Amino acid sequence: MNRESNLYTVIYAGVLVVFVAAALAFTNQALKETQKKNEEIDKKIQILRCLNVTAEADEVEAKYNELIQESFLVNKDGSKAEGDAFSEDIAKAYSNGTALPVFVAKVDGATKFIIAMRGTGLWGPLWGYMALNDDKNTVYGADFSHAGETPGLGAEISTPHFGKQFSGKEIFKNGTFKSIAIVKPGKTADGQDYVDGISGGTITSQGVDKMIYSSLNNYVEFLKTK
């Protein structure tokens, strides 16, 4: 075949496309289990961080299994539902209004209830975990993550400094759900506990505020049960 012909060019390009597609498909399949494992480890790291626990990658599994006693799904009415809490796609659960995960931990002999949060920031999804003491009201710890907030501004929600502000805050006041407000530094919120937002990250801070309220609101009936 004439290598200078258009037919040769078309056939060569077609073979190359098929070869590259096959190679990519094979690579994706080969790495699928590794990717899944890395996602699970990252999720466990985040859950541990809301318990104020940090662990190296090779210690995560052991630490998680040591602290997390059980996990389950709960409906909005507070009743338990069937399913695997850890594998639950939280984004889809919030979108579809289905059951949400609860993780129960023991830290220094005290019970902690961990709930999952999901929301939207300036540039994309926000998510996080909040650990409550056994009164299901007082925050023990919180951890937040994002998909693409601005470094040095909205991305600061993922720093330990931001998360530590929530420790000791209450989500109920006199038995009424109030959530925890995110306010501009120097401002306050009447009738509810609050923390300082990120300077220069107003929209992200507002997204976290809405995320905490809407997420916790889905757990209210479960949190009311003692």
C-alpha cells in the first residue's frame, strides 16, 4: 500500500485510535481495584480526622477498625434502613432523599456519632463529616473537604484550624434544632452557636453554612432519639 495515499493515512489513524483505546481500557480496568482502595482509605482518613485522629496511610485501616464500632443507614424519620453505610454514595443519597450513613465510634471509652455532610461551594462540591458526643448534640470534631475551591481562600475550609472551631458547639438549643452558623469574622449569630468563616472565601463559607444546616436537618429525628 502506498504510504503517501489518503487511504493509508485513514487506516493508520484508525488502527492507532483502536490501539490507544484498548490500552486505556486495559489500564483503567487494571487500576480499578487500586483506585477503589485508595478512595476507601481517603474516606476513612476523613472520618478519622473528624474524631481528631490523624494516621499515616499504612495505619488507617487498623486505626479505623479500632475506633469505629458500627455503621448503619438512617431514614429521615430516624429509623434504620437496610444497606452498607460505608459504601453508600452520599451525593446520590442526598439527591434522591434516601437513607444516610451514621458511624459510631468509641474514643477513650466515650461514644461518638459521626454523620456525613454534602453541599456546594463556589466551584464545586463540598463534603465532610461531623462527630457528635453521646448526647447527639455537642460537636466533638469536624472535617471538611472540597473539589476545587480557591487555594488560600475557600480551600481553607479543609484546614485543621477551620474544623477545630466546631468543637464544643451545639446543634440544638433548648431541644430545638438550630444548626451551627458560619459568620464573617467579628460577627455573631443570634440564638445559635457559630464559627468564623473564611476571610475572602464568602461564597464557600456560605456553602458550608448551608451544607451543615441541610445535612444535619436530615438527621434531626435520629439525633433526637436517646
